[in-house]
Amino acid sequence: MWDRLLTGCNIATMDPNVPGAFGAILDGAIGIQDGRIVRVGRRVELAGYRAKSVEPLGGAWVTPGLVDCHTHLIFGGNRAGEFEQRLNGASYQEIARAGGGILSSVKATRLASLDELVEQARPDTMSELKMLEAARALGESEAVRISPTLLALHALPPEYADRRDAFVEMAIEDMIPAAAEAGLATAVDAFCEGIGFSPDEVRALFTAAGEHGLRVKLHAEQLSNSEGAALAAEFGALSADHLEHADEAGIGAMARAGMVAVLLPGAYYALREERKPPVELLRRHGVPMAVATDCNPGTSPTLSPTLMLSMACTLFRLTPEEALAGMTVHAAKALGLEREIGTVTTGKAADLCVWRVSRPAELCYWVGHPGPERRIVAGVDS
Amino acid sequence: MWDRLLTGCNIATMDPNVPGAFGAILDGAIGIQDGRIVRVGRRVELAGYRAKSVEPLGGAWVTPGLVDCHTHLIFGGNRAGEFEQRLNGASYQEIARAGGGILSSVKATRLASLDELVEQARPDTMSELKMLEAARALGESEAVRISPTLLALHALPPEYADRRDAFVEMAIEDMIPAAAEAGLATAVDAFCEGIGFSPDEVRALFTAAGEHGLRVKLHAEQLSNSEGAALAAEFGALSADHLEHADEAGIGAMARAGMVAVLLPGAYYALREERKPPVELLRRHGVPMAVATDCNPGTSPTLSPTLMLSMACTLFRLTPEEALAGMTVHAAKALGLEREIGTVTTGKAADLCVWRVSRPAELCYWVGHPGPERRIVAGVDS
């Protein structure tokens, strides 16, 4: 006897092994036992099974639980003041002189207590480690899976302005070992960019990550082409993220390395960028595209995954099926969790969303769909 | 003794008579009696008053209730299928041949029952009159004020393709008198555009509206300049809406007529327009700018007023104060309701939103703020 049987639903399994658009099963049913999916199929195929709870869903659509594979959700303060100053005519230089920009978030995050960070991230380091601890606490207190990444090289703190090497050394010799030892991160990330860190610095960081058994990911080719995609491929990275300025050489390298391209339309929108990621090249090389919020106080202050589905379609011209795959099956792969989550498939965790829509494309069509009617995490309504 | 005293809040009154940005009152209080605001001021100024219910708000920000002054909320079906076809590569012509486009919404709306229309619009003609009845029913069943407009000339139904004049005549001789007599609309609107209706047709419609005591509004200069803004000014219109292609002559006429410019960033986003409304010209001529969702199934399928605040700032470069004025004080004026709603002012209806934010600009900063913590309509929590 199963724990639950969801029935009378249409299922966008997003499983590439299920034929047809969205891997859809019409008039389907899902068996759940011990937090996992034990059977998925047409309703008639599951008719003989019994469950403690049989739940007819009245024709609703079920998708895998949405996976936001690139979010900087843990931060102190927000940057609404700076947003306002800029729209009132202040220049970036004036804002930076007044203490704004990413370093203002670094400062606010340093000043915040762990509890404050957890509290803010609930409906919203410095130690990077404190942020990872906040992420872990969030995963323990809320019905959400957290896959934490150590963003070791993002912005150079001002006190290291004249000692750049010392900061990189600290990331390599202190942050990575500490995060690995405490089991606080499963991957290491960096911002490879003129205003971030150089390919050589990233290479040294990624080498250290490998030595500590951590996978890597990279913020690459957002504002210019630094050949970050190829560098990430060299290290067998899970993903390269942003990619507005990626070229065919980098995308070919990503394809050969089996990487995921993570597209971040919220940052493109908020920064009013004009250069879009090379979606056609990614398609041609068969690189799976994930879509994520990039939630952060400076360049993508959004909390809505469904709005990112809209923006992926409207701004980047993904098809609704590509966009939804980008927040399910391919997002799971970008986190190295493709065996556990991302599709409605027998054996995977029972992480599901139930939507009152007429077809899956509606999730992308509404400009910010208000969200699922029900969320199920590891078999439990949340 | 008042009914309610909200206290310990910061108030963005949006009242032009209150000095300073957002007409803000810090550490303020609001007295409410019989659904209306009876006193607004600093907390210490209201300390001597008594109320049946005294409610400390713990430093939250209070704004006027948001006013969405341009929405086509009542419609049958949605156009997610067409959205998907287009992203999958179908041309507009192919979609139209397959029965898509606005006429598919007209058809779905004609087929829907009144109850279905009300039901759809709740979380989300033909006859145009049936839509107005649905709007009225929505206002009666939900805690929301409805200010209904008869959009008499929007798209020519296919059965009138060869009898254009007969349709305009029906709008003038049947629809306007019927709507006026039943008290179903307070204003009459039209779509003045090459693909809509001509200035002469609109002029005839507006003349009839005036004869029946109805104000007018106009969808003007969205896709091209048809001199609709000046035409609307000629008839003392409440507003001209869209305005991407408006020129200085039209804007000057609007200023002299005391009209409001209604900006609709959701349609600009969904249609991937490149031409923005002339915000600088509107500022220079002192034309008040409202901001609205334009919620409709074809060109702006959005339900989020706060997302429009973000888009007004990010896409159109309004300041946060301008954007919030656009969904409060100026939106009220665009409906002719500026004496009743739109600011937190003694004597007006107690329509209020309570927000857990650090400053009003946060409502525009988040890319789709999830909405107020509390809504108060006519003095009652909703």
C-alpha cells in the first residue's frame, strides 16, 4: 500500500524518455511512497494500486518541483536606495563614492547576524561561510532543498585592494578547506570577468576545489568574453552561467564536457542589457539550457521563478518547453542532482508542483504566474 | 470614538500637498471612521484620539490602495496556446489563419457564461455589456472597487469585415445608450490605430458618449502616431493610454486639457516593443503619468501591479516616486476618482496597503514584489 496516489492529473514529466512535448502524460497518476515516486503513468495503468490517501486532482497539471539552480538568496540589506538614487539621476561613480554597489551588500551581510540572514532569506559573510550556514539553516527550517555553492571569488573586498593575491590565497587556503571540511558546500563558484577575477585566478581556485572533492561552476561571459566557458569545461564544471558573450568555441567545449548553460534573464532585464545569450548556438551544439532567478540585491532582485519562465521566453525566445526544462530537468543537472530531482520519474524524490492551468505553456505565458496551487516536497505538502 | 487607529507606521501619502518625497509622514498614524480617513498625521499629533481598535504597525509602510486604471481583466480563455505556437516558430499569419489573435478571445468570451467570466477574473463580450456586467459582479463579490469602461471600438468582428460602418453605428446607437442606461459604464474607450479605428470613427463615438453623459478615454499612439492624443484632448478625455508614438503637439494638447498619460509597460514588454513612451516630454509638459497593467490575454497577460512598478522604472526610467504616483494619485485621476481615492488624505476612502518594506522605493526595486502584507478597502481588511 502506497502512501499517496495522485490521480486525474495531467503530468508534464519533463522526462526525456517520455515521448512528446513536455514528456506529457494526459489523465495520469503518480504513486508516492516514503517520499519518492514509485510509479508514474496513465490513470488506467495505476488503477489496481492502493494507497492510504487517494487524491483526485481534477485535471490539474503536475510538474516536477521547480529548481532554481542559480540564486544568491542569502544577503544582508537590499539595494533599493541605490536603485532609487540611480533613477533619480545619480551616476554609478557617485553611488560607489557614497558606499553603494556590491560592497554595500558585502558590508550589510557582514554586519548581519546568522539569524537575521536566515530570517531575511525566508520570504527573501562576511563571511561566505556564514552565508553557507544560513543556507543550511534555511534548508532545515523550510520545506526546500538547498544545494549550497561557495562563491569564493566574486568581488574583491576593499581592504584587499592592494593585496589581491592575498585574497585569492585566502579563498584557496582557508575558505575552500573550511567549507569542504564542514560539508557546507557541494561546489565552488567564481565570477570570471574584467571586474571580477582573471582566468588564472579562477584556474588556481578550481584546482584547489578539485583537491577537496568539490565540483565547480562559473559566472562566465556575462559582460565580456573572457573564455570562461572553455576554462570551466577544462575543469569538468557542472555549468557556466550568464553566457551573454559566449562564442562558439566556448559552447563547443561546454558541449564536449557535458555542461549545462544557465541563463539568467532577470539580470539581463534589471541591467537593461542588450546582448542576449546565444540560444541558437546552444541549441545547435545540444548544450542543455537551465533558467534561474540569479536572485541578488544588486543585479536581479527577483524572487519569482515563474517570472523567469516568462522572461526566458519573451526576452530570450526560448520555447515554453525549453523554459520549463530549464527550471526542472536541466536545472537539476546544473546542480549535479539529475538522478534525484528534476523530472517526474519513478525512483526520484516526490518533489512536485500542482498547477491550475490549461496547458504547461501557461506557466510561461503569464507575466509572472502567481505560483503553484500546491507544492509537494519529498512526498509531503508544504 | 473612531473605528480604527493605525499607528506606528510610515505613510507614503502620495498627496501632493504633503511636502517631501512620496508625501511621506514618518512615525505616523491614520484614523478611520465609517470607511473613510478622518485624520492623518504624525503619531504624536493623533495621540489624544481614541478608537475602538488601535493597531500598531511596527514601522511598516502604508500607501494608498493601488489603482490599476487600465485593465481588460474580463475575458474568456487565454492565449497561451498562441504564445507557444509563436515561440515554436509559427508566424502571425499562420496563427491568424488557425483562428488565433484577439478574435479568438472575442470568440471565447462570447461563448463563456457570465458566471464563467466572473470566475475567471476572480483570481485573474461578446457582448461588451456582458463583460461590463461581469465587472460589476466582480466588484460586488470581491473587496475591490470597479470603475467600468465601455471599450466600444477595439477590434472589428469578422462578421462586420464588409460592414465597418454598421459596426461603428451599432456601437454608437446601441452599445453606448444601453451601457449608459443600465449604469454599467462611467466612460467610453476606443483603440485609435491603423489596425483599430480611425480618428473620424473615434470622433463620432466620443460625440455620442458625451451626449449620454459619459467621459471618454483613448488607446492612442501605441503602434503609430494617429494624432489620437490631440483628438482625446479635444473631447476633454480623462486619459490617453500607451502613447509610445506620441509627439510634442499631442502631449501639449493633453497638458492643456488636464489629461493623464497612462503608461503600460507590460504590453511594451510582452510585445518586445523598442519605442518607449516620451517620458521626458511628459515631464516637461507636466502631464501626470499613470502606470497600469493593461492586463489582457493577447498583449499583456500580467496580473501583478507591483511588477508594473518595476517595469515602469527599469524599462521606462520613471523614478520610484513617479511610478508609485502612477498607480495611486494619477491613476485615480485617470478614472475621474481623484476626490475619492489615490492618496492617504483626510476625507478620502480608507483604501490602504500595508507593506513590510524599508522604504517605498522597494515596491519598485523588487522585480515583482509579492504584494502587500495587508489590504484595507473602505476601512475593512480584505
